[in-house]
Amino acid sequence: MNYLIRSLLFLGILLLGVACKKDIVEDDNACDNCPDTDIIGGDYAPTAYTLDIPDWMGTPILPADNPLTLEGVALGRMLFHDPIISSDSSMSCASCHLQDRGFTDGIAVSTGVEGRQTTRSSMPLINLAFNPNGFFWDGRSPSLEDQALHPVMDEVELNEDWDNVVRKLQRHDQYPLRFREAFGIERASEINKELAVKAIAQFERTLISSNSRFDRVVYLNDGWLTDSEQRGKDLFYVEPTNPDHPGCSHCHGGVNFTDYSFRNNGIDTVATLDDFADKGLGGVTGKYYDNGRFKVPSLRNVALTAPYMHDGRFLTLGEVLEHYSSGGHGVENEDPNIFPFPLSEQQKQDMIAFLKTLSDTSFVNNPEFANPFH
Ligand code: HEC
Ligand code: HEC
């Protein structure tokens, strides 16, 4: 008898358990005695994250509605490296943005899930917090938060639906607590794509490179450039009195080696400005004279980010320099700062030696940017 009662009781508890499980999936309020698994628990006590930026670098742009916190940055780092955000769990942001390559991928145009081909070259993710002027080669995205929405939905990149990503994050055994710690949400069901991209953007803003040999010599007075590097530097920086001068710093000036403008640097021959295979800025603004203009990229860590240009057409810095020395193809809206200049073998070597001083080994080896799952 006793045994029978106990058995029935056990069976009852078992059934109740099954019923609860089912109810939680279908309707949170249907089961009064079930524990509320949507509640996350744990503390929300975020710690402000202070970017370690030397004063000569200027002021980063940090949106007031997404302040950096240790918890937010840590969550963003996880999301950046986690293939959970792709349709077949095969790729993460880091698949196309590898730290040891200055967060590019080393191929001409990027490959997405199932080997799908994109049409553009992956961009370095370096000192993005200083960019005042739109993201992507054509500037179509206004903020890092907005930018991070795109690769997930792009069918040739991660080919995933944000609703699916969010569902996977809500059911994950770690993410709900991480989102609570970063953003103070109380329920797993409050995880959404807006919070996910805020965290990713926070992590990206910490990707600061300011410790290259160039930085140490020029800004910290620590060491010297070699003769060859110095000659390359003299060529790179504008010298108005010399008509044979390459004038790189007209466009690649400032601490980040870009003026953040969009220009046609003369790499294509086209009959009319409507004929560019990739219209660049013009594809966004719809303006004829913007066709063929692309973002002037930063040259920090450029020796690590080959191949070069928006479509990765140049394999080496030597090829890049030969292009500039040729003076471009004379297309209508080619920038006036693109003009032919003599380039001896020695000058080429000097310029490359100079560009290599922009490599920052502490940046590409910084353990705080690495995959947190390894
Ligand atoms: C399939 C490869 C691929 C994946 C995956 C990928 N990216 Fe990219 N990323 C690119 C390419 C290619 C570009 C340039 C695209 C363009 O200009 O249209 C780019 C551009 C960017 C830029 C613009 C940088 C600048 O200076 O304007 C940022 C930021 C970025 N990616 C972050 C991310 C984040 C965050 C993720 C994950 C959510 C991600 N990427 C996933 C290939 C990839
Ligand atoms: C008129 C402005 C301008 C001048 C002058 C200029 N550049 Fe550029 N540079 C650009 C633009 C715009 C791009 C991107 C073009 C594209 O992708 O289609 C670029 C791309 C590059 C890249 C490729 C970087 C990457 O991540 O793919 C390198 C390297 C480079 N420039 C070096 C130089 C050097 C060295 C000089 C001087 C010899 C120079 N540039 C002069 C505007 C300029």
C-alpha cells in the first residue's frame, strides 16, 4: 500500500514536471507552481571601462546611450567570436576579422557561410572609435551599433535571422547572465538584437592601436627610425615644394592615417562614371560624382592587412605604390591628389619600410581581444 502511494506520488510529480516544462515553452503564466525560468537572477553592478588612449591620439567618439562597461565589452567580445550568430554555426565576426591580420581576413574578397562569395574585401577593425564618417567602404552605416546588424542578415555573410540569433542567446546557459551583468535586464526574454549590437560595438571601440614603432618614435621620442624608414616617411608626408612628391598624406594624414573622406584614388578605367563595377559611395548617395569613391582607409597595421583596396586587387604594398606612381587612369572624378610621380626601386623599398613601422605587435597580440572561448 505504502509502496503504491509512493509510486503514485512519484508519478504525479513526474507528470507535473513534464507539464511545467511544456507550459513554459508555450505560455509563461500557465503554470503557477513552476519556477520562472525566464528570470535571470544575479547582480547588476556594471563597472565603467576606461579606454587607454594616449592624449596625442585625440578624443574617441563614444555615444552617450552606450557607455563602455567591463561587462558590456566582455559580452561583446564573446558575441564577436561566437559562431552562434551564423545560420549554420560555422562562422563568427572573427572568421573574416582575424586579430593577427589587423582584423582582416587575408583574402581579396571575403567568403561567407557555405563558401558564398562577397564582392568586397574585409576591412581592418582598428581605432574605429575615432571614425566620424560612416562605416563600410561606402560609408553606408552610420554607427558601429548599426553596422553590426548587417553581417548577420547578409545572405552571403552570416545568412542568419536576428530573431533566430536572439532565441539562441535567450536559451543559452551563459548569455542571459552576461546580458544582465552588462545591461541590467531581468528576464532572458529581454535579450534583443539592439542589446547584442551595443555589446559588439563596445568591444570594437576597445580595439585601439597606438603602440607601433612609428608611435613610439614620433610621439614618445623613444628610439629612431632607420635611414630607409626615415626616407620613406619624408616621401609619404606632403612636401609642397617638390613637384615629384607622392602626396600620400593629403588623404592618409592625421594620427590614424586617414582624413575619413571618400575619394576616387584612380584604380579603375571606366568610360563614364556610371560604369564602375562597384559604385562605392555613389551606390549610397545616388550621386553621379560619388560613383567610384571609397573610404580612405587607415594605414595603421597596413603591412598585415593585404590584399589591398575595396576589392583586394593589389596583393602587395609594392603593387599599391606602383599604382599611385602611375598616376591613376584619369577618370573624371579622380582626386586631384592622384598624379604620376617617379618611384625608384630604392624609394619603393623606403616607403614599404616606413609603412611597416605602422605595425603594432602589442595590438595584434593583445590577449584582451582574442577569442574568449579558447
Ligand atoms: C563573411 C565575412 C565577414 C563577416 C562574417 C563579418 N564581416 Fe565585417 N566586414 C566584411 C567585409 C567584406 C567588410 C566591408 C564590406 C563593405 O564595405 O560593404 C566588412 C566591414 C566591417 C566593418 C566596417 C569597418 C570600417 O572601418 O568601416 C565593421 C565594423 C565590421 N565589418 C564588423 C563586423 C562584425 C561586428 C561582424 C559580426 C557581427 C562582422 N563584421 C562579420 C566581412 C565580414
Ligand atoms: C586622393 C587621396 C589618396 C591619396 C593621395 C593616396 N591614397 Fe591611398 N587610398 C585612398 C583611397 C580612397 C583608398 C581606398 C580605395 C579603394 O579601396 O577603392 C586608398 C587605399 C590605400 C591602401 C589600401 C589599404 C587597404 O586597407 O586596403 C594603401 C596601402 C594606400 N592607399 C597607401 C597609399 C600611399 C602609400 C599613398 C601615397 C603614395 C596613397 N595611398 C595616396 C586615397 C588616397
